[in-house]
Amino acid sequence: MADVIEESETDVAVVGGGPAGLHAALVLARGGSRVVLLDESDTLGGQYYKRRAEQLTAAFGDFRPRGTELISRVRAAGVVCRTGTLVWGAEDAGRTLFTSDVRTGALGQVRARATLVATGAYERSLPFPGWTLPGVVTPGFALHLATMDRVPVGRRVVLAGTGPFLLPVACALLEVGAGIEAVIELNHPYRPGVSAIGGALRQPARLAEAARYLLTLARHGVRVEQGSRVLAAYGDTQVTAVDIAGADGDVRRVETDALCVGFGFRPSTELPRLLGCRTEPDPTGTERLPVVDADGATSVDGLYVAGDCAGIAGVHAAGVRGQLAAHAILRRLAPERAPVRVTGLRRRARALDRFAALADRLCPLPATADIADATEVCRCEGVTAGEIREAVATGWNDLHGTKAATRAGMGPCQGRECGHIVAALAARGAGPDREPECFAARMPLRPLPMSTTVEAVEGREVADR
């Protein structure tokens, strides 16, 4: 018989200990609510407030003290912080969360009167020939090695993709001793038109940050090659070279031992979708996002979403959106309390959202039609783009039919890595008006050890008797 599952009750459960979750938890606790903060990582702060190597701190400043101070205030306010805790399922509109200790596998349940999901985002990858070779990684992985351990991902590194995230990664790699062979930017974000410049000037701090990165690269003789892209990576047991198509159409081969490729970020929406939140296409038409009001309330009563999991807008917007959601939850749980004016927060959120929309316009994603048939799309199951197109041609022209026909999305990542690509390829067979789809969210939201899964099932059977 399984052990009794550890249960706890609280006013508000906050899932995610990054900037949005931390700011929300602090407002909630100071407003008199009992708060449990759950995060899968063994430390709070998310990716932005991670510990940085001393050399990187000296070069670019240290965001960690701000995070350390915020975390200290959260703990001092009485928030129960449960790090190393995976939320793998939920029911009852999010009022019951199923958890597992990532170290021991011990199961738990958290019951709350309201739940805030602040699970952030993960990097977007797009397939190309050779992208599964060892040494081809995401920029975030390279940044993690540099900032946490001062280890360069390679000696001769190529960065490619699109978006401003490539810049701090390139600078961090230079500071830990890597050689940057090329920074390949698909679009032309650093040669914008007049309207884009006007939008950027409304956020001078963000503009100054980008300028600082570009100047650092220039001092090291690194030029951002705009309008260029990686065509293919080559190697046997390790990436050794890449083909790069320049803005003029010329193709050159560059030797490298590490290729960092990323196309921005994707919202982590599994938990809201599991709970039945209404979703809608994002402005780019490539993702489905939870429908939320100005304060993060979803279509599910008592469930709120804040931060990048509600739409990629960056760390500063995440903190503001977390505070707005927290104030809304306080009004819901204790309407007799004096209301707090949030006009300034809403104005700030709108301004940051406009800046994020500008970044999206400057860095659009490439078309999935360019993916060659022989390119592997689903790494877990080894499914190629050609196999997906063949399934679509035989009538499987929706995401779930394509999944059934090819097994794409059935691996350990549960479609988080490939789902957006499979959906785009399937949609091409259904006409231009097809809205983006995503794989159905099911429990467990992350792979669990079989022993933990059995214990969870047995524990629920005992509870139902």
C-alpha cells in the first residue's frame, strides 16, 4: 500500500518562483494571505536571477542582488517556499495541485482557494539538417554553463537564430573565454525603421542594455550578421562545421565545435490548458495562449496566469503582471479590504507589452515550409518532416491525427520541443485559416518515475474510498 500523500492547505498557491511568482507572492503575503510558492528548481529566482560568475558580474552588472533581496522579502513575509517541487497535475479548477519532490519522489497535494500559474517559458527550437548533432545546443544552455559554472560551451562558437537573447549569450561566452566565430541573426532588428526606433526610445533602459551588448561584441571584433541564417550543421560524433547563408545569398562554411541556435521563447502553458482555460492564438499566430484579463484572471474561476506563460514579454513585464494578478486575487479573497490602486501598474504593463510587441515585429519567425523532408522534427520518436507531410497528405491534417499516425509528440518531452512544428506542418494541409493547435495537456505534465506514478494512483484510490 502506498504511503499517505502529504497534504497542505493554503489561501493561494503560486506555481513558479521566477520574477512573476516572487512579486505576486510578496504582494499576497503582505496582503494577509497564506501563500505556498512551488518551484521545480532547487533555488528560487528563475533564470533571470541565477547566480552569475564573478567575471560576468564585473562585465555586465549583477541582477542577482535584486533577486536575492526579493527572495529574502518573500521569505520574511511568511511565504512557504517549496523548492525542488514539481507540479505534475491539478484538478478542481487548480484548487488541488499534485506535486512530487524532485529529489526523493515523495508525493504531495496542495489545496488552495486560488492559484496563480507563473511557470515562465522555454526556448524555441526550429529543426534544420544537423540540429540533432552533439554540440548543437540552445543559447540558454550555453548561458547556463557560462553564468553558473564559468564553462564555455565550446572554443569556437557560432550563435544563430533570431531575437535579442543572442546578444547577452554571445557576451557571456566571450567573458568566459570562448571564441565567437559568428553571430547569425535571421532578421534585421538592429537596423529598424523610424517607427521602430520611436517605440524603442520609450524604453530607454532596454535600449541601453542592447547597446551595451552590441558595443561589447564590437570591442571583441564580433559583428552581428543580420539577414543571415544557418542552413545545416555537419559532423559525425560532434558538430564540426556549419553552412551560413548571408544576406546577399552567398553561402560559406564555418568550422565550429559548438552551435547555439534559438528562436526566442515559448510560453509554458501546460498547466492552464490542463485545467481547461480558454486559449487564443498569440499575435504571431504560432502559439495558443490562455485568455486573461488585465489582471491575469483566466476563464477558469479562481485561476490566474502571470508572466511569460501568459505571453512572452520579458522579466520586467513579468514582475508587473505578477503584482497585478496578486492584487486581483486579494480583491477576490477579501473584498472587504480597502482596494489598492493599480492604475500605475497597469500603465506600466501596457508600455512593456508594447515593447514586447515591437520585438516580435522586428524578429519574426521563419516559415516551416523551409524544413526539408529528411530533417528530423520529433527527436524523441525520430519522426521527420517528410513523414508528417505524408500523413497530412493522406488525410491526417490536424495535430492529433498527425500524432496518432506518426507518433510525433509521444516521447518524453510530451511535444514541448516539437509540438509547434508538428502543428504548423499539419496546418499547412488544412488551409491558411487554420488556427494554431497544441497537443492536449495531460497528467502527468512531466515524466515521473514509474514508482512515483504507481504510488500516486494507489494514493488516489485510497483517498477515494
